[in-house]
Amino acid sequence: MYPFQFHFYIIVFAVVLVPISIHFQTYILIIIFICWLVYLYVYRGLKISIILASICTIGIAYMYLPTIEHKETIEKENVTIQGEIITKIEETDKTIYFTVEVEDEKIYTTYFKENDTSPHMIAQLQYGAICQFEGELGAPKQATNPYEFDFSTYLAKQGIYKQLLVSSTEHFHCETSSSFLQKLYEFRKNIMTKIETNFSDVTSAWMKALLFGNTAQIDEEIIDTFQRWGLSHILAISGLHVGIITALLYFVFVSMRITTKENAALLIICFLPMYIFLAGAEPSVWRASLMVIVILVMQRFSINIFYADLLSMIMLLLIIFHPYIIYHIGFQFSFAVTFSLIISSQLLKHTKIRWVQALQISFIAQMAILPLQIHYFSIFQPLSIIINVIVIPYFTLFVMPLLFIQLISIFLPNVITSFIDTFFRFMHEKALNLIASLDTFGQFPLFIGNMNMFTVILYYSFFVIFLICLERKTWKKSVMSGLLFCSFLILLALRPYYNPYGTVTMLNMGQGDAFVIELPFRKGVYMIDAGAKFSFENMEPTNSVYKNVIRPFLYGKGIQKIDAIFISHEDLDHDGSVPFIMNQFHVKKIIVSEYFEIENSSVLRESDKIKRIKTGTTLEENGMKWHIIGPFIDKDDANENSLNIVVTFGSTSWLFTGDMYVENEAILIEQYPNLQIDVLKIAHHGSKTSTSDAMLHHIQPTVALIPVGENNRYNHPSTEVIDRLEEHHIKIYRTDKDGAVEFHYKEDHAYFRAFKQTK
């Protein structure tokens, strides 16, 4: 019997095109889609009813699908709210978070454990419970740098525009819930507690991640590595996990003769709806579980439908019942991969060699989501296609089955549990070390940068043409289309090298400095300072600024190597992120002043790339001249020994000052009587120790840049400095108000752009 074909996938295309068109602010995709429908009607006999249904669906989707709004800033205020908890309770080492619904408005609620620890009060937090909370209500944090993760947008894609920070459990008051879902979530929590008790930290973390969708205890470095190599789908419960669990259950039920094949299928149909919530109820779990359930039901009643239609029906149902799900990254990745493999089924069937077929599956899956991968993570590892072929079987045949066996072994004697735990930990640590080694020595990343709508259309056009040629076995055309496809990707990656504009970006990293300089045609990339926040426990730099601000920016810009990092002086708010950058990017050299005290820099003591440069030196590289005009004498103080750099971008002259003081400004005025500057980086975050009236009068800048933290405890920038700048009619850009500030230049043409204003 041939499967029924309803062309539901065409309806799904119509739905998906709506948010994409809104995102790119154009209707061109809708027009192309309608032209495609006309082509199918004329040349492929597509029914007119499908065309009409698709066009109607576009109109309905425009009205039904929620749009992502960026509402006006909400002033923070202390409030008391009462509402129902409508999500499961998520918990990390430091926080507890969940969503509360108050009069049809969703509020993301966060409680920080360090404030106090009251297990009794925390136990009241349950799905469906009616609770009263007291805390600070405000808007979620927005991104203030290009390519930075935007928490406010992340919540807006769930229909959430407010966040409540609960100060203490003293202000909790809940009426406990008795809903079935709460019982499932409680059961999930109890199982994970039992896992923590019976297994080592490593085994426990992976068991909770791969069986129950809780990755809170997986090391951040592992998550980052998996993300870079396109292996994130392994950490998110999806078709792979659901398929393995289903197969294991079926094997246990049938092979051990617990029940018949028909009853085993029925038991699995009953189990999977509960497993959806036990596994965290993420979109990928919904998709995979519903697919298995529907397929088993179809087999039971001898119904045969095209898998593309089946997947489309499930996707439509999920969107109808939860419209915000269409913006969820897991939903997008899961359905894009599955759909691409379904429509490529004929190509895969033609391949008889298993390892070649596995390579094809990995290639199709990776290429199908590449624009999404670039949009969310800004990086693509071509070798990930091969790595997936190796890693997926490892997780499929070893990790997942063994974790499932370990879960069952909880009810066996401890000696058995301990033996399996030790064996798994030993083998898995070896495998992870191998992946880490590959991450260190085998990185050949492709940084493509932003893909606009035109490049996305071209990308998928070349990709589909290539797959069609492969399926038809027209080898000459396959080679040509494959070369065309690869050339297109390479051209995308090379875009910075034919961009005539250069850019200087003052990143917003709070109370610290970080400037990234990109020369026209990517002739060179430089940084001036790369600060970090520090831990109050040991006064060592943390990687938060690097991970959340600097790395995403460098990835998004397609930067792989840095010609030089100029460090003004040895303070963590100026050099703290340098080691993190050097661990992941190729940095040719680090340039410091002749008075830079390496032994006082906790982050650069062991670096062999440091180059000292004397005042009065002009460094010429890649057509640029970096004039070092200070410090003149060693004052035995890091701030006073700040490196002073004059450089011209296009026709605009800049002075970078580090944290120099007024005394150094006086020396600068004396030594350089004819010094005039267009753009001044204000010293010491706007402290009154710098930026004297004499200095401003002497160099006559037109623009001042102030890297400064919002509501910082030093009250920077000083009111005196701001007043002084305004008296001189100097345009002020400051990171606490403007976010990151970009300067674009091309010969005599140049302009500034503040990130917050652009948004």
C-alpha cells in the first residue's frame, strides 16, 4: 500500500515563512513561495485546494503567531505579587528559576540561593502552586553588545517581558499543588536525587542530562566544546535519545517475554507522554516522542502516511497549542534536521555502504541547520560532519544504553552499581579527553558572520541543487554543484576581506576597557585592552566578560586571529580577559609599555608573546602607524604608567589613554605642544583624576568615549568630567548608556553608531 500524501509540509512552509518574513522585514519570501506554488500547479499537478489553503494559512499565521516586541524599559520597583507557577522548577548551584502567571501576564522569577537557604520554604515551589512573592520587578537584561546573548529577547520569545528577583525565602508563601504534572515533576526530582546519591558526580551529571534533560551539572567547558563542534543535539534530548529509550524498552518487554509485541507498543505509547515531562518537556522531546507515538498508532491500525506529512502535522499541532514554540531554538533545530533527512530519504536509500550513509546523514543534518547555527552561535566547524559520524555511534551504542542500565541498577546491590559506575566513568572520561584534544589541535572553524535573507536564499538554493544532483546520480553535475556550494560558503567567510570599511568597537564590559579594531579589507585585527571582572574570593579574573561579550563578538565578526593586543597597564579591568582570548584565538603578540610590571600582572606572568615598546616609538604594521606617546617616566604606579597611543583611522585621529592621571596629561601637553586629536578615550572610566580642562583645551577633541559600568560603586564618570566635556562641546559616548559604540571609517567617510540606539 502506497502512503497517503496530504502535502501538509507545504502548509508548514507557509507558517514558517511568516516569522522569517517579519524578522527580515520583507515579503519577498512570500512572493517566491507563491510563485513556487504556481509552478507546482502548472508542472506538477498540485491541487488548487492546497494552494488556497497555503495562502489562507499565511494570513492566519500573520494574525495568530505572536510577534517579538521590545517594550519600553520598566522601572525597577519592589513589589508583592501572587500568581500560579506555570513551569517546572529549574535549579542550579546558585539559583532557582521558574515562571509565574499573574492575571494573564507571565513573570520570569529568579531566586538566588546565597541569600538564605530554607529547604522547607523552597519545597513549596511546585508546578501549579499558587504563591505569593516579594522582590524587585523590572525588565530582563538586554544585550548591550553586538552578538551578545540577549536575555530579554530570549524571554520575549516565550511571551515574557518582566523579571522578578526574589530576595529571600522569608517572602515565599505557597498553596501546594496536587496536579498530575506536579507529581511527575516531583517523581523526576526524586529520581535525580537518587541518582546523585548512588553515582559519582560525572556519571550523575551525564545520566541527568541524557535521560532527564537536566544539563546543570555538565561542565561549562564540555558544553562549549559540544556547541563548537555541532554536538549540542547530543546534550538536548531529541530523536536519538527517544529512539534509543524506545528500542531498549521494546527489547526488554519482548526479548524477556514480559508481553507481546503489540502490547509492548501499547505500553510505549502510554509511557512516552509521561516521559516528555520527565525529560523536561523541551520541543525536541515533544517532536521525537509524538513521532514515535503516532508511528506506533499508525502501525497498529495499518495506516500509511508520508513521514513529511506526519512531521508537518505534529509541527502544526505544537504551534497551534503553543505558538511561541516556533521561536524556540530546539524546535527550529529539531524540525529542520528531521525534515531535511526525510526529504533526502531517496538519496540515503541509494547508498548501500553504511559508513558512507552515516556520513551523508551527518552532512545533510549539519548543512540543513547551518544558517541557524551561524545565527545563534556564529561558528561552524566543517570537521563536525566527520566528528558526528564518530561521536553519535559512541553515544548511541555505549553511553545511552549503559546509562539506562545504570538507572535500572539503582535497585541492584551497591557493588554492581559501583562497578558499572567506575567502568562508565573511566571510558567516558577517555572519550571526552579525545574530543577535548581534537578541540585543541583539530580546529579549522569557518566564521561566516551574519547571513541576510538574500544569502540564506542562495545558500539553500545551492544546497538543494547539490542534493538533487546527488540523488539523480548525475556525477558531473554533482561535482559542479558541490564546488559551487563550497565556493559560496568560502565567499561568505571571506566577506570581511573585501569590505572597504574599517571598524573600531568600544565594547561594553562594565567597569573596564576593551576595544576591537578591524582594518579595512581585514588587513589586520588589533585590540586595545581586554578587561575582565574578578572574583572577590581570590581576586582572580573570571571568564564571564570573555564568554558573554568578547568571544561572541569575535566569533560574530569572523575573527580567528589577532595581530596584537595593546595592554595599557596591569589591572584586571584592562588585561583580565587576555589569557582566555589566547587560549582560543591566535594572538601574534602582546604589546606593553617599558614600565609594565609583568610580575604584578596575575594573568600575563607566563606569556612568551609580550613585547615591550618604548615611548616615542612608532609601530608600523599593515599600513597603520601606532605612535606611542607615553608614559615618559616610571612612576611606580600601574595607572600612571598607562600606555598612551595615538593612531589615525581614515582621517580621524584617536588617543587611547588607559587610566592616566592629570600629572601625565601635563607631561603630554609639554612634550607634544602640537598634539590635536579628534577622538579621545577618556582615562580611568571618567574619574576626576584625569581629563583636565588644560588637556581638553590642548588636544581639542570632538568626540569622547567613556567605557564605564552601569551604576558602578565608584560613581564614574565624575560629574566634573562630564560638565567639562560639555563645556567644550564634545560629543560623549558612554557604554553604560549607549552600550557598545562602533566607529566605521573609509578614507574620508566615517560615522559613529551606538548599539542601544541601533536596537
